[in-house]
Amino acid sequence: MRWLTLYARSRHVPASLTVVLVSALAVWALARTGGGGPWSGWLTVLFLVAGAAAVSVGLGGQDPALDRTAAIRWMPRRAAHVLLGGVLIGAVLLAVRTMDGQPISPALVVRDSAGLMGLVAVGAVCWGRQYAWTLPFAWLAFSMVVPPSTDVVTQVLTWMLLPSGTAVGTWTAVVLAVAGTAAHAAVGVGGARR
């Protein structure tokens, strides 16, 4: 188990977990300041994006060159890190919403957390772990200003804000999750200059 402890520390897992929990508390407090009403959809997505951003700092180690030369198989570890990050942020959201007595669709949480972790994985491959958070935040900011429409392109752009039963939103999240996880598992982090 020592390797798991070392891996968790080198990937900032305790700090990421702390940020995810603090984000959940902050979003819960924001939802409560509106008169105690139910969480709106954008606050749920805001928490998931913040959680994915917190997990993204652990997608790479301190030294990318050291990771490339290590004599261990990184592909399964990278894929597991992305998948477990999605499970973590989804589980924290479901726990907070359940304790608050607010109903939430588990399908929505699974879809959005998987798609967002795929986005941060793509960001880590393209720009490195320090900028991996930019892609989900930019996508969320853009999708919040796009007017709602039944047009397929608009639904792809606003996938994380769509109801859980929307096929276009689900397929967009699946493609992002699979492509991001596969790219990160195969390539690792990018953006590092020698």
C-alpha cells in the first residue's frame, strides 16, 4: 500500500479532495442564500466543473520527464485517475444533495461528471495539468450564454446544462469521457516545455 500513498501524495489527492469538499460547501451555501429553494441546474454544473478542476491538478506529476522514464505502466493508472476523479465529484454531489433533501437525477450527475473529467483530461494532454481546468470552465461559460434551442449543434454546445434524458447531451458526454480518458492514458500530460 505504500505505492498508493506515494502516488496519492504526488498527485495532490488530499488537496484535491479538500477543494472538492470546500466547493460542495460553497455551492450548497450559495443555493441556500436564495431563500432555501432547490438547487438550480447551473449550480449543480458549477460544482461539477469546480470539482473536475480540482481533480485536474493531479493528472500529472511534478516532473513530466520523470513520469515518462518511470519503469511502471502509466496507462492504467492514468485512466483510473480520470475515472476515479469523476466518481469522486459525482459521489460528493450526490451525498450533499441527499443530505440537503434535494432530489437530483443520478443520470445527470454521472453524465456531467464523466464528460467533465474527459474535458480536463483533454486539457491536461493539450496544455498540461496546470491549465487542464480551462477547457471545462470555458465550455461552461460559453454554454451559459448560448440561447436554448433544439438544434443539434446548440445541444452539443450546451450538453452539460441539458436534462438527463437528452440523447445529444448523453452522447456528447460519452464521447468526451472516452476520448479524454483514452488520450490521457496513452499520452499523459502535455504542455511541458523542455
